[in-house]
Amino acid sequence: MSTQTAPATDAAIFGIVIAAALPPLLAFNQTPAATLYNQLLALAGWGLALLLCARALPNWRAGLTSPAALALALLVIAPLASVLWRGLPSSLGLGAAAILGAGLAVLLLAQGLAPAVRRTAAEALCWGLLVTGLLSVAISLVQVFAPDLASGGVIARSGIVGRAVGNLRQPNHLASLMMWMAVAAVFITERRGWRWLLAPLLFASVFTVVLSASRTGFIGIAMLAIWGLVDRQLSRTARLSLLATPLMLGLSWWLMTQWSAEGHAFGAASRLSEGAGSPSRLAILRDAWALTLAHPLLGVGWGGFNFAWSLTPFPNRPIAFFDHTHNLPSQLAVELGLPWAGAVLALLCWALWQAWRGAARADEDAPLRRAALMIVLTIGLHSLLEYPLWYAYFLLPACFAMGLALPAAEARVRSKVSALPLSLAGALLVTGSLFAVWDYQRIVAIYAPGEDALPLGQRITVCQTSPFFAHQADYAAATSQPPGPAALAAARRTAFSLIDARLLMHWSRSLEATGDLDGARYLADRLREFRNPTGDGWFASCTEPASAPMVQCQPASAIIDWRSLR
């Protein structure tokens, strides 16, 4: 590495560490989106990394033809197509396209790094994941053992007694961070020769998984043990430490059981008493497959699952309101259709095969590729049970790791090309994130107005022009304005974000007010299927003889195609 490029490389490494470490640690949030600022910080952080890494790229264009890049390119097109032809609100489509586009840029960045820089960049990524993991361990200890110290500003409060949720406020997300921390610890301790430190780091990760009570995390621990079993290029210490992770799980469980015997809440014990599976998740997969079979070629459109599923009759539906199938292949199939989703999944499998073959080689970069592949595989496992890759703070590090696991672009194309496009992408991510923070303050004012705030109606009208958050303002309009055409139009738009009992009630009233009585009854029928307490209270008047029955008390005369309700 020349002395001229060393400062640029140092700056690039700093950018990668910051991008990986900071987003999961931010606890501050404002209603209505709990993790929005974490996602914006991830986008800005990786935008900064793109800017700082630009001078270390020999040729980023060579990665454009890689299967992972082609898969992401197909996904970037999907939300934009859904905006143009499927009625998806532009605020939702632009946000999804921006995050997926950022993932593509980060993937190309990792593939375009020079070999020597790739090794340093991999260590920087792992340092970032290790730092955020260790601080998340400390946060989790406070949430479980000293919850009164969790103020919400620096350390998030756990809404589940006896369980750790990290600053991302989701146990499964915390568990995935712990898996990444474990992988990062293996790579760093092997690379630095600090093998004595690995076992304590792995125990901290495993113990925090137990505090989270995440069943996905328990499966992830098994993956760590399998890694130790099959990877013969790891040191003996590393392999034994990984093979010992199930024993660490047992020890952690025993320690928490002893603590709970003194009268303290142990979230994992009550969580696992529910069983290893989730009937509601299985039911949502069943319903998603039924929708896929009904729309096999083009699907219901990107971002349309919540809309289509909530407004299609499913008498045995799970009673929770789901906006996702909690399974990556299922989600792509139901929203994109089998051909499009099949192409994306085939390209991703091809990319994983390439990464696996590269990791199997006994060369200088094998440890790098194996750690990067494990980062991808652990979040891939999570994606079969949840939807972490819909969050920028998971998607972007995963894309960077995938780029590191794939063959280096320089090995295929030697000529150096301009890094200006990726630099522009980085600048757009940074400036766009800052703009989004400013724009979101207008949405916050709807739900938490200041003393000098405008009247609610005016605040909503202003926010409905937001390029990224108009759907949030539409929810307020649909549920606070008098039933009628304006509230009806807002309900149809915000329904692509999340349909709940309150929205269905107000939407039905607006259909009634505009003369669509059968549509109003049809939405009421769907609300009954959810067996929600709010809806049940609304329908209670139907059995009161003293009150005039609502239009919604009678069932709809026919099934209405959900597409006509857009």
C-alpha cells in the first residue's frame, strides 16, 4: 500500500467502523417510528463509508455482473414498479428503493476494494460489530438486572419484563447482533492472536441471547457450534470455543434459573414454555401461500402483502395484524410473483455458492471470506423466521459482508475506473438522511405537538406532502378527520403501511359516508376475522336493542376483490 493511499485507507476504515457500530446503539426515538433514527443513522454512516472508501477502489464496476448485484438490482426496481402500477404510495416506494439502492452500492464497494484493503476493511467491519455487540451486552444487563437505570434516552426501556431488547427494542434483533458479535470476535481474535479472549467474548454473546429469550438466537448458537465443527482452518482454541457455545447456553440458563429462584422474572423460561414454534407464524405462511397461488405471475406488488392479506377473507387467520410474512422467500414470492421472486432467490443462492466456494479455499483470504459468509448466513437464518433485512442497520452490513465473501472484482477486471458514482451515492445517502431527519420532525408534530403547533388538520395537510413519510400523515388523516372522501383517500394510501383495527373502523365509516355500503360491510367483515378487542367493542352495539344498528352490523352481500379497494 502506497503512502499516498494510506491516509485515505485509514479514513475509509474509520468510516466502516462507525457505520457498523453506531446505528444499533442509538436509543433516542420519537413517535410514531421507533427505529427510524437507527435506520437513518445506518444510511448516513454507510454513505460516509462510501465517500471515504472511494479512493481505495480499483474497479467497482466489475461487481455489477455478480449474481448478488443483479439480485439487488431486481429488488430496487420492484418498489418503483409498485408505485407506478400497483398503487403503492410514493413515500413507501421511495424509502424502500433508497434502502435497497444503498445495499447495492455497499455491495459494489466491498467487491471493488483492492485485496489488501479488503482484509483491513473486513477487520474494520468486525471491529464495528464487536463494539456494538459489547455495548449491547452492557445495555442488556441493565435492562434485565437494573431496569430502573434505563432512562430511554441512552438505554432503551424493555417493554418485556425479564427480557433484554437492546437499544433496537426487539429481542430477535438483539440476538442477531450477538451472532454477529460472535463471528466478529472469532475473526479478530484469530487475526490478532488474542485467542485467550475468544471464550469470554462468546460467553457474553451467548448469555445475552439467553437474556433476550430469542428462539432464533438459540438456533444461531447451534450455527456457531457447527462452524467450529466444520472449519478445520480455525485454530484449535477457536474451534473448541465455538463447540463449547451450547455448553455456554446451558450454563447461562442455569445461572438465570438460580437468579429467578429468588423471585425475579426470567423471560426465556416463560418464552420457551410457549413451544419452539409459533402457530401464528405458520398460519401467516399458509395464508401467504394462498395469496401467491392466487397471483402467481406478478404477485400482489412490492409492499402490498399487508393490504392484500388484510382485505382478503381468511376465516382462520391469525388474530394479530401482520405487515410481513416473516420469511424472506415467502415475502418475495407473494409480493413479486413466482418468476420474479424465483430469479432473485436463484441469484442469491448462486452468490452464496460462489461465497462458499471461495471460503473453502485454503488461501490467505479464506479467514476473511469465512467470517463474512458467517455474517451473511446468520442473518439469512434470521430472515427465514423474521424480516431483519427490511431494516437498514442489518441490510447494509450484510451487503458489505456479502461483497467481501464474493471473489474480488480486481481479479476479473484490472483497469481502474472512476469512483465518482459511488461517491455520489454516498453523498446522496448522507444528505438524504439529514433531510429525512428534518422532514420527520413535521410528522412528530402530528403526534406530539408543541405549544405553538398549528391545528391538527393543518399539520396533517402539510405532512401529506412529505416525500418519505406522507403515509404516516395519511394514517392521522384517515383516523382523525370526519368520514368522507378525504379520509377515504388517506385510508387507502396508509393501508399499504399497516392495517389495524382502528384504521379498518374509520375506513369502513368513510366508505359508508361516500355511499359504498357493501364496501363498508366488507371491511367490517374483515375486522371481525381479527377478533380484536377494539373491533369487538365497536360491534357490541349490534346486539343492543335500544340502539339503531350500524350498517356494519350486516355482512357484505359478496366478496370484494382487494384490488378494487386501493
